[in-house]
Amino acid sequence: MRFYIETFGCPKNTVDSEMIATLLEEAGHRAVPHPRQADILIVNTCGFIHDAREESYQALAKWAKRKRRGQKLVAAGCLAQREGVEIRRRVPRVDALIGARNWNEIVSLCERLAAGAEGLDWVRPEGNLIASVRRRATLGRTAYIKIADGCDAACAFCAIPLIKGPYRSKPMAEVLREAQELARQGVREIVLIAQDTTAYGRDLGLRDGLPTLLRAIAEAAPDITWVRILYAYPQHVTPALIEAMATLPQVCHYLDLPLQHGHPDTLRRMRRPYDLQQVYDLINALRTAMPDIALRSTFIVGYPGETEQEFQGLLDFMRAIAFDRVGVFRYSAEAGTPAAELPNPVSAEEMAARYDRAMRLQEEISLARHRAQVGRELDVLIEGAADGLSVGRSYREAPEVDGFVLLPDEHPVGEFLRARIVRAEPHDLIARACPG
């Protein structure tokens, strides 16, 4: 059986697709580079917010229309978990559903489809899944490791607990095995991901589980050059984690803190931590321990009840903290979440205007932060080279979400290069290779 996988959504879905492919290949099936060659088309969907869901629906509809006689189409992952009935209604030519909580059963499902079974609906409404299979390096020198799945937070706007269930940490031995497997295959950057990486190990009875894991990775996989942390919950960033980040050479001085807003009244309605002084104290502690740390955050504009004063509070907060990079999202009402029942919605037009204002401000801040890097020498991981130009990233840029370091000349892809920053742009840094 030949299969083709298309993936939507966050890096956590990317990891799931990699493991789906591994399970199928270990069962004797073969991945193909083009959907026309496949017997089974698997779309690993995203169900997080409206725009992401629509992108997944459009992909399912496209493949349903194009699939040739005998091809089977599988809707997998978060959208299948959340809206299986709606998928059947909108894309009736989908042959099977498999949810985010039981994708590890993909081999059985695909083999039953290939044998002629119809109408398969493998969506477990309860329970949870944190799986670990043999890992393959598919993104060059960089790889994601999902250290947990699900979420125990009660954020009013978020559907992740409805989709993925409660938080479950992957056993540390499994994380270390994956890191070692990836290192043997030449991976030099590992990005740790979960809905909240800083909650790692709490369900396993570990105290300060993430710093413990960082130290274990550094010892077990010494050939890994960079270990990067994404999706840190501010109240879970402990002194032990800051110490580990500051003292372990492999751990990037980079942290993604999705804070969601900068006004306490909005944060209360979001059911998020709303003591901004704690956030200021945390940022100060991080920058004191690591003066060169790069900080990223994400914010939501247009949350129900967000007044102009509250939005202005967000802008003031962004100015005060001066994050290196920020992602801004327009609020999306998600069925089944408490926020969807809140009064005083913000109009789409006002949301768009606030999005533009926040992004313009962040461009100014990012440019100023980038200009402070001019003259520094940084190690750059080269990810592409063509037409006399190389594209790479330093420790300051996470894959897929941040900008790049651009260098003249074509340098070896997959290698680290020492480079001096010579110019700054709002999203990218311009550098030249250091002599020797």
C-alpha cells in the first residue's frame, strides 16, 4: 500500500504525521512523494481556530474531488476529533476518520480501508494519547520532539482540552530515546514542544520536570547543538528552569511565552494569569540571567468585551516588555468554550484594525531589537543556499515562526557558520561570514 500525508496546523501535528508515516512504513507500506501515486491520502487536519479549520476543510474537499478511482481519503487529527459529523456532511467523499487521540491505530485503519471497508470512524471521545515511535529526521538538521500532549489549563478561549484531553507527559526515557535517534541521524537542533512545555512531568510526579529533562538531554545527546523551548506558560517558568537555560550550553537563550494579552481585565475574562507585575518580574529574571535572551510571545486582539482602553493596555504592555518577536491573532469564537458565550463581541472590522495597529507597533519594536544585534557574531545554521545567497537561523530564530539570517554567497547547507550581523530588518538579520 502506498500512502501520502498532508499536514496542517502546528508543529505538534508535524510530529504526529512523522510518527504516522513511521508506523505505516514499519508495517511494510510505502510513502510516495505525490498524491496521485498513493492508494491512501491522509490529511492530518487542524481544528484549533476557524481559519485553520477552513484550510483543512478546503484540503479535504480538494482531494475528495481529485481522488482517482480506488483511492481512499482519510481525515486524521484534530478536526476529525472535533468535527467528524461536520466533515461527513461537508466532504461526503471522505472514506474514514481517525481522531487526534487514536492516530496510533492508523495502520489498522488503512489496512481495513485497503481491504474494502467503508465508513470507518475511529474517533475516541474520551481518554488521551501520548505516543512515541521510532523517529526519523525529516526537516534536515532540525527536529521537533513532542514531550507532552493535551492540556489542563482552563483558558476560556481555547478548544485544545476538548480536542486532546488532559495533559499527559511523555516518559523521560522515551524523550531521551527520540533525542538520541535524531542525533544519530544528524539532527543538530531539537525543538521541545507541548501545549505547555513548562508543565512537563507534573503528572508523572516530577518537580521541575522541564529543567530535569533539559539536563538529561544534554547528557544523553551531547551532539545536539541547540535545544529550544516553545510554548512556556509564564507561571510555570521556575528559577530552576531559568538556571538550566542559563547554564546548559546546548539550551538556546530563547523562550516563547504565549501571554495572550497585556491588560488584566481582558486576561481575567480569558481565565489567564492576570498579575502583570509577575510577568514583568519574570522577564526581568530571564534577562538578568541571560542578557542575550530572545523572547517571543503571542497575543489575541478582539476578545469579547475588549475595549479601546484594554487594547491600548496591550500596546503599552508590548512597548514596556519589547519582545523580540510577537505573533498577533484575531479572536476566533470556538464552540464549546466559555469565551464563545461571552457578551460584547468586537466587530470584524475593529478586530482587523487592532490587528494592524499591534503588528505595526511590533515591527517597530522588532526592528529596534534587531538593530541591537548589529556587530554581534552568532552561530548560524544554514538551511538553504541558491543564487548567491544563503538563508539560515541563529539561536534567536525558531523554525517556521520567526525570520531568518541572510548571508551573501552560498554556504554548505546543514552546517553551522560563524557570522557577523551587519544590518537589521524588521523580520530578518543580514550577516556576513566571519573570516576563517
